[in-house]
Amino acid sequence: MPDDLQPDDLRLELIELGDAFRAYQRRPEPDLAVLAGLHDRKSRAFAVWATVTGDASLSEEAERADTAARTTREMHANRVGIAGDGDGPVVERLLTRTQGAHARSVLEHVRARAPLPGAEGRLAVLMLTLRTGRAGTGNVTGQDLHGWLQGDAERVLRQLVDVGWLRLPEEVTVDDALASRPEEPTRVTVPSLLPAGPRPFPFGKVTRARLSGWAQKAVGDRRLRKKKPGAATRLLAVYTAAHSRPDGRLGSPEDDDGLGLDAVASFCALRPEDVAAHTERLVGADWLAEAGTDGGRLRGRLAERVLTLSGLL
């Protein structure tokens, strides 16, 4: 940029724009809405600059910035789960579509490899897998364990340790882990997830933390807690969230026929004929706005208040 570029407001805008792009690059997390706005500013500034100088290359740069703004805005729409044309409500999603796919891969891993048969063990394995899914180790507190498992925490944790699926630090007992506080959490290990073996999950630490937080919001949902749900109902809440579209409808948009009851029941450690009762509890907690289990399929949609947790199928 020439030092004597006129008018002054254009020169100042170009300087500020450069500073803004550098500041954006230093952000710890991307924000595509902010980035699209920066590309818009660049397009406008370069168009004015091209007019002032008559430089055709600056006009081309303005067009490229305009294209980048549109592309980034479409990426942002995909990230938050709204239609590309902007129709429908804007819902800030906790997961991106890619992270939603990762969530479903974790759920399938837990369904296939959980070492205990019941819903309580399945829920503990899910939450502990999400805490340790990247490196095989992670921190948990007694509050975590009691919150996930309520009155079953001691029994389930002891069983997971006894079968070797979970390892506690030396000289740390199950009782110690259940009493651990946030300032001194227990560092647990899931041997099957340690990097020495094949890693089942390719995601990094940011996605692992996002998935763990997503599942925690689901199983700890306030309205759901008021209904005193069992582990199977909480598992169903997680499963329906993970397998919903941006509009909350359950199941893939390709066939638009909900979810197979056999698959749902298998993850939730239930018999297919028992899914309906737990579905009714989710409707009563305003987790599902509507639901039905006719014809071996679970059809319905998430309530508007939990659309933020959709897995964005």
C-alpha cells in the first residue's frame, strides 16, 4: 500500500483491516462469522482502492474477497446447522457436522465394546470414553461419577475396575475416586484407548473436549433430571441427539424414516419393546417434541430447547 494513498479514510481502513486479519489469526478458536465479515470489508476496501488507482488487479482481489466471504458464510451456516439459503431459525450448535459424526462413532464404539451388560455400565463407559478418548487418560471427580450414575456409582465403578476396562492410579481406591474433588480429580486410564494400541478415534483434544461437554449437557439436562431418569433414558437422550438432523428430526434425511428400534435398543441396553416407555419419558421432559415407535422404527424430533445438541445428520 502506497504511503501517500488518498483518501485518508481508505488508507486507515486498509491499515485497520490488516490488523484485524492478524488479530483473527491469533484467535484460539475460529469464528467463521467474524471471518466472513473481514472478507466483506476487504472486498469493499479493495473495490474502492481499485477505483482510486485504476488498478485492475485490485478489482480482481476485491472479487476474490467477495467470493471468500460468501464461501465462509456458507461454511458458518453449515457449522451452526441452518439452511444455506438462510431460511429457518439460527441455532448455535454445540457440535459441527464433523464433530457430530465423531460423536456417532464414539457411540457405536461404546455399543460394540462396553464390558458390562446393563445401561448403568454403558452410560459410565460412554462418559469415561469421552473423557479419555484422545490419550487413554483423563480426569474425573466424585461429582462426575455420582452425577452420571446416581446411586449406582460405587457398584459400576468397581465392576469396571475389576474387569480391567478402567485403571485407577496406584494407592487410589474406588472410594477415593468417588470422594475426589474438582481441585484434586482422579486421573483414570482406559488401557484400550492408550496410544500404544490402535487408536479408535482420530479427533484432537479440542473435539474431544467438545464431545465430552456435549454428552455432559445431555445426561445432565435439568428438565430431564427432574424426571429422575434411569441410565437407559439418559442413553436414549444422547442417542436421539446424536442421530438428529438440524431441524431436530430423527434419522437420516435420505430415507426420512426415523431410527431402527433394534439399533436404538442395542445402544441403550434395552429390549426393542421397552424403548417406547423411555421415549415417553423424554417427551415428558420436553426432550422430544413428538415421538412414536410403530413398525419397528423410532420416529420423532427433538424439542426446540435442545436443538443446540443436534448431531446434524
